[in-house]
Amino acid sequence: MVLLMLLMTALMVMSLPARAVEQKNGLPDFTALVKSAAPAVVNISTTREAAARSGMMGPNQQLPDIFRHFFGDQMPPGFGGMPDQRGGRTLSSLGSGFIISDDGYILTNAHVIDGADTVTVRLNDRRELTADVIGQDQKTDIALIKVDANDLPTLRMGDSDGLETGEWVAAIGSPFGFDHSVTAGIVSAINRTLPTDSYVPFIQTDVAINPGNSGGPLFNLDGEVVGINSQIFTRSGGFMGVSFAIPINVAMDIADQLKDNGRVDRGWLGVVIQPVSEDLADSFGLDRARGALIAEVAPDSPAEKSGLRSGDIILRAGDSDIDTSDALPRLIGRVSPDDSIDLHVQRDGREQTIKVTVGQWPDSDSDTGEVSRADSDSIGLAVSGLSAEQRQQLGIEAGVLVQQVAQDSPAARAGLQPGDVVVELAGQPVDSVATLRKLVGQLDDKKAVPMRINRDGATLFVPLRLSTR
């Protein structure tokens, strides 16, 4: 019997998939993973045409885009300047990437290569190759580039949907330009929604990520890529234990579309949505706080054509429950334009199913898509673009509609209210959500600036100050 049990145990062990990471002193040993995966991780640098100059740059001059992504417009401590050694071409970003096919396709972050005139990839064998940008998607921060090479090492893709909170993961990248640096930690949370991203259910980890790690791979213990390192949360200008990665399932779907079409087709309803609080759930007769409440339906949108109304609460889209409102944009975004999806909604206390033919997401200059959280989070606002009909009714040329105001936020202290229309900030016209976000990013947190708003047809100014006195 003992021999039989030992034989059965041995057979079970033999049938288990081999892990790329073994245990040492009770902790994961990533040595084998790094040796296997590092050759397919690359360093990415970009150059941008600029006026020739000499010397070092000041703390607020020519700040590389990658640092802006992590630090805003302030140079982090210890980065006094970078010399311009390229005669009219300046280094504008530094990041990481990884090879997904042996003929030279590479995944990275869109913000790493955005606006670049030249993208240079440095391989593990120290070769430097110029890459072509196949396409990029700003909404998910994914870019696909390609170098002219063959027989390159590649990484294995995993299944990010199978990730669980608490499991070990590791990152390889080029923080501050230090190639093939390895850090490890655990998954802190999954399906995390960030203030500036509607379409990515981020993986939150405590893996140390710094400028230069962007675009690099996140591995599970089987040595498979489960994410692309993208962002950190910081108040100090350095890593503070919270980093975010784009799930590889999301990234590969985007990469396939970029490779096939050079663009990403994304589904669109044309609604403004808001979270359902406990009080709202009670007032609408829901058993608990769940779903996405439609606050507004855009004219001539797929939602309007299907019969969706303001006040409907979307509880389910296809086979997926909508537990929180931020899940809806991600689900609809994955539906191909012109395809139909069944939306289960509560209306007037009764549940019903409405079939919606999803539309094509408007181009990047339009802000008529689904809004589910603060697009200008640093001031505590959730805003959406105005339709042509709304602009005509209000008698204004442009502006953004305030949907929500966070408590104890700069916007709340300024007296902003849902329904206000922001038309100007610091003397600059606000013609889109993107413009407001850009202007907010340029504000001095120690100074109050005037914000002109339209409220109930009347124009007035309110003082906006990012920080308290």
C-alpha cells in the first residue's frame, strides 16, 4: 500500500506543469526565469526633433515624456539634467518592451513612443535597431513596434484572467536606463480602475517600478507574461509600493488589431453613466448598490436608437454582471462595432432586456463616449463633452459638462456643482475633456486661478485652488 501511494504521488508530480520559478528557503527563486526571459526584454529610447542647444537642461525644460507620466512636469530628485549630444535631436523618452514574435514585433507602452521621430530598440546582445511604429492606442496605453530582424528570442504569453490577488509576480525592465533590472512582489489587487483610464482593468502589484520600466513585462511563476508595467502611484516622485500593469489579455487583443488594421475598433454606446450608491439603489428599488446608472443619453447615439433612457440602470451586459459602473465602458469597448449585445436594465422598478447594436467609438477628438469617473481627477471632477444640441441650448461654443464633484476636493471647495459647464480655466478656453485635463496638469498648486462656468444659463467665475491654504 505504501509503495502504491508513493507511486501515485510520483505520477501526480510528473503530470504537473513545470514551473519556471523554484522555491529556495521558502521563497520564490527567479534565477531560472530571468535567464530564460531576459534575452527577449528590450530597452527602448526615442528621439524628437528639437532646436540645437548646448549644456544641461534645467529642472523644467525638455522633461522626457516618460518622466512626465510618473512625475508630472517636475523633474524627480536626483535628475538635474540630461545633455543634448545629438545636434538638434534630444532624448525624449526611455522605456522597456518585449519581443512577442521572432520576426521583430515588440510590445511597449504608447506613452513611451508617443510623438517620437525615431524609436531605437537595444536588444540583449547590444544591437541597436531602428523600429517602425505599427500603431498605438492611447486609451489602453499600448503600442506595437517592429524591428527588421529574424530569429529573435520571444516570451510566452500567459492568461491574465487567471491571476489571483496574492500570487507572486516579477518584472524585468530598464529603470533609469539600467537594462534588465529585475524586481519581484505580489499581486495586490486585480481589475483596478484608475482615474485616467476607462478601458483597462489594471493589475495592481507591489513590484518596484520606476521610470524606464514602462512597457516591460510582468511575469507569473510559470515564466509567462501576464501584464505590461505601465504606471505607479507616487507622492514622493519615487516608487511607493503601488504599481499598475496592463493585463496581457487586453494588450494582445489591442496588438492584434494594430497589426491587422493599424488601429483599434472600440464599441460605443453614447451614454453618460454614474455609480449607484446605497441611497440611489434604495431610491430605484434595487436590492443593493450595483450597476451603471445612465445619467444622459447622447442624441443620435446607439443607446438612443435602441431605446435606452436616462434613469435606466444597466445591471448586466451580455454574460457579464455590472457590479460597478466602471465595468461598463470596458465591456462595451470590447464589443466590435455593428455587433449587438443584450443589456439587462432596471427601469421603473422592473428588469427588462434591451438589445443594442453597438456603434464605432468616435474619433479621438470627440468626447461623447461613456464617462464613469473623474476625467480630471486631481481637481475632483467627473466631466463629459457637450453634444451640438447641448451647446446650442446653452448658447455657448464649447465646454465640458460637470457630472460629479468629489467631496472635499478642489472643485468642491470652488463651489462647482453637477450640471455646471466649464468653459474656461486660467484664461484658456476649455473645448474638450482632453483640454481640461491638460490645463489642470499645468496649474500651480499654490495659486488660485479663475474658472469660468455656465450655470443655469448664467455665466460666473469661481476661484480654483489645487491645495488648501
